[in-house]
Amino acid sequence: MDDRTYAVDAEPGETVTVAGWVHEIRDLGGIAFLILRDTTGKIQVTFEKDEMDEVLVETGLGVHRESVVAVTGAVKEEERAPTGVEVTPESVEVVAEADPELPLDPSGKVDADLSTRLDNRTLDLRKDEVKAVFEIRAEVLRAVREQFRELGCTEINTPKIVATGTEGGTELFPITYFGREAFMNQSPQLFKQLMVGSGLERVFEIGPIFRAEEHNTPRHLNEATSIDFESAFYDHTEAMDACEAVVRAAYEGVADNCADQLETLDLAGEFEVPDEPFLRLTYEEAIERINATGALDEQLVWGDDLPTEGEHALGEEVGQHYFITDWPSEIKPFYIKDHDDDPDLSTGFDMMHPTMELVSGGQREHRYDRLVDGFEQQGLDPEQFDYYTKMFRYGMPPHAGWGLGGERLVMTMLGLGNVREAVIFPRDRQRLSP
Ligand code: AMO
């Protein structure tokens, strides 16, 4: 069906049919140009009014911007054309006419605010710099998948409708499931852990997580894409090594395969794959360094969560990706294992971009009795998690893993101002459609 030639492939000497959107019409009097845009780029269609059929000229130049047209004609070299070639039209078909009033201007000449852009994402994604973000996002996911395969992982898909939450009760979205209360899953945490005791041993999942976050911030979504990893016989340091490898692979994939997109985003000169190894700071060192910056009104003490301003001050000092390790056990979830020689200290870690947290992970508690105690300490009813805990009685190896926010990875990689720019159709407190 699609026997058209892409704009980028139109070679001088050929007669082709190009099809796409009317990017712009420039009428200079005797001569006029229709700039046609498809997914590969733009091509100039040149109308010499006195020498061409009147109906053809009227059809080609009378069409509204952003209409879909198919143009058949000979391609010839033309130095002054944006791509060095132009099409002399023999026929022009208006395939789908666009309204003259557009809710946003895909040529980018008129700025639109983020809300208008998200309401009209189809038109927004006609802009090169927006399209580039999603092409890069796709490359990130490709490169990450490939790296996971190199690490010996099997890709899994786990349920998104669940009976219980794992990452904090207030952030759950309840739904009705055949008359019973159920929830949208906050994390594949328990499912991926169950797989390390299966014959698969080392797994990854890339899928949606749902968080009923109260926060309406530039880095929180209510539906996000989590890149999850879990491996049998790994400790937290090996999990951190895998995390570094995956994040670096994402950057390398983009550096190797997205030169055009980086150019479009004006990042070509400055895009750098992060150096290895990432600095590993303990929580204690992190709070000392934050306190020393003087960025906070009150000094942090052991057991405090790190406030956003503190993370920023530390991130600015470190200036690259880094880990924060050895968190106080009390502020990490029940499934994180404590250090054997110090129960107040956990094996949990976060991986930070200088501007925000990207990853949480750790070694997991795989000893049945301690796991059940952990549920109780966190105010959760272990019986509700019986499907999970009982498998720890049938041979569950030591294991470790982490979860990486896909949108935050793309956002920080490209320096986007808002995480919503890395999601085609974001879900936030105000936005449930499109
Ligand atoms: P955590 O809750 O820290 O850990 O989530 C892991 C990473 O997912 C991303 N993320 C979000 N991104 C955008 N909007 C949100 N609302 C949001 N919530 C989380 C962040 C975060 O660092 N089960 C553990 C992971 C593990 O231990 O394996 C978990 O979910 O980048």
C-alpha cells in the first residue's frame, strides 16, 4: 500500500510520489514552494505558476498547512532547496485536509505551553525537537534491553492489577475487581523477587507503575515506566554494578545511534556517557556533605530522609551520577536486607543524577522469619502477602535488584525541564486524557 518515497530518499533523476504534511507554503509570486514533511524530513515542491496546469497550482497552493498531501513529480537537484533537491509536481492529491485553525503550530514558530502541547500531542509530535525526545526514549529502551540480555536476564511481564501494595499504602490507586477491592500495582517488586527463586534466576521488566502521589512536581508522574532488575545470588554491590552498566548502555546507545536527534536538541557537543565507576557515598557521608554545603536551614541527622534541596546541593558538588549506600534500616522498605553485622544499617541504595533520584535498590531479605518480622514492623499484615512469603520457605536464594525510573532517565539525560516531556500521554493529578 505504501509505495511512496520518503523525503530523504528522493534522488535526482527519479519520478517519485512523496506524501506527508504541508509544513509551509511560501508564495513568491511567479514561483511558490510547498514544503512537504514526512517522518524522514522535508522536501521542497516547486510550483512555477505560468508553466503549470492551473488546477494543479491551485490544489497545491490552496491547501491549508498541516493537511496531508501526496505529490508525484520529477526530482531534480536544486542547490537553493533546503535538502538540495526539489520536486516538480505532475499531480497533487489532497489526502486529508487540515482545519485552517490549528490548536498549536507544529512549525514551532508560535510557542505553546506544556498543557496545550499535551492536549494536542499528535500535532506536538510533528515538531522535530519533540519527535527527537521519543526517538531517543525508544533507543534508551532498546539499549537497556540489550544490556539486560548481556547480563543474562530474561524479560518478564507481571500483573498490574494486584490485591495489595508494597511501596506505601497512601500511594495506592484502588479499583473495583469483580466487586472486590484491588489496586493498580506500584511496583513489580514482589513478583520480580519471586522469579529469582524460579528457574529464571535473573530477570528484568520494563512496564508501568502506578503511584497515587500527592506531589504535583516536575519530576513526579502518577503512571511511570519502571525499569526493574532482580538477580539471584547477587548482593547489593553487584546490583549496583549492573545498574551502572544499564545506565551507561542507555547513554552509549543514544550517543551511537541518535546523532541526528541530539543535533536537533542542540545537545550534540555536550552529550557525554557518564564515567565509570559511579561514586559510592554512604548515607552518613551524604548527610555530612549536605550539612557542610549550608544549603539547608536545619542540619540533617541520622534517620532523616534527604530533602530535595539537600539532594540538589550534594548533586551539584558531586557533578555526576552517584550512589548513596548504607541507608538507615528504618527508612527503607521491609524487603530490603540489613547488614549482617549492623541491623540498623540497610543494604539499600539509591542512584542519583546530580538533579534527582533515578534508582532505588538493595539486597533483599530472603530469610523467611526475618521477612515476616519486617512486614509486621512496617505495619503490614504478612498474611495478605502469603503468596509471596510462602515461596521463601521453598528455597529462595539471596538476591538483589533495583528499579530505575524510565522517564527520569530520559529527562535527566536530555536536560528536560519536566518529566512529562518524556511521556507521550502523561498521567498526573489533573490529566486523565488524552
Ligand atoms: P522507588 O519507589 O524508589 O523504588 O522507585 C524506583 C524509581 O522509579 C522512579 N519513580 C518515579 N518516577 C516518576 N514519578 C513517580 N511517581 C515515580 N515513582 C518512582 C524513580 C525511582 O527512583 N521497588 C523499588 C525498587 C527496587 O527496590 O527494586 C521501588 O519501586 O526514578
